[in-house]
Amino acid sequence: MIAGMVLAAGAATRFRGGKQLAMLEGRPLLEHAVRAMTAAPVGRVLVVLGYGAEDVLAGVDLHGADALVCERWDEGQSASLACGLAELADCEAVVVTLGDQPRISPDAIRRVIAARGGGAAAVRATYGGEPGHPVLLERQLFEPLRNVTGDHGARNLLLSVRTREVPCDDLGGGGDVDTRTQLDALRAGGPVA
């Protein structure tokens, strides 16, 4: 089974808190990313929470996804990724997206999944030639990713393994909403800068 994982555990310090619940087009920001993942061809969807998990669970429709609270969320994105991969250890691959990417497309997730194989340990979307999300991680990476640290998730490990890049420029945006200014730009119909 290929699973989907949405990372949404951080405290959003640059946003000044409450990012998962900030409203965009009548829905909390996190719900946009969860809806994209639940619309994709994955067998199970896991949303990894941490900071403010109780409020997020009360305020966000997870559309049937399972929630996992990572007690180590304050150690950075790598800890959240490791918690999620431990929960999904029986899967053949996991597609990872971020909860602060409301324009992530189910089609980008489909495209990344379709590009599996050929000896690649990972497949990741690119936007304008730059790596982004979704990122598909094959099972062989689960154990090494349990030992990464910091707030860069799989980024450094992917530099050392065979990774296929899949252009997704035509499928919406892969930009993160890190600040309230970026959210205001999205609300005004602009891109995430």
C-alpha cells in the first residue's frame, strides 16, 4: 500500500501561531492540504500534528484521515516525519506533503506516484526547477529517515540517494504559507511567494 502523510506539527513561529487554523476560502489552511491528499490514490492518509493538536483536531475536518500527535514535534520537521514513518512502517511507500501548502494538487500527488520505479528511492515534485512537495519515499528510506534531525525533513538524505524529479509547474503551486503576508496574498488571488 502507498500511504499519504501530511506534516502539520510545527508551532508556526514565523506566522505567529495558529497557522493550521487560519482561514482561506472558508476552510482552515490545513484542510486544503488534507483534502488534496485524501483525493489522491493513496490507501491511508495520516496527518501528523504536534503544537496545538487539540485545537487543530477540533477545528479541522480531516476528511477521514487519521491523526497522529508527535510528542517530539518541537525537535523539527524531521521528528514529525520519523513519527509518521514509524506509524506507516508496513507501507511500500509514503507520499509526503506539508500542511501549509494549500495549493498542492491531487494531480501532483498522482504524477509523483506514477513516476515510481526504475531504481529511484524517492520521487519529488519540482516547481520552476526547484524541488518541492509532494515527495514519495520508498520503504528503503524509512529506517534512515528515523535518524535525521532538524527542520529539513528528508532534504539532506535525498541528496545522497537516487531521486527522480517530476515537473509539476502546471499543477498549481507547491509554495508554503510561512507568514500572514503570504496568506493575505493568497486570499487576494496571488501566488505564494
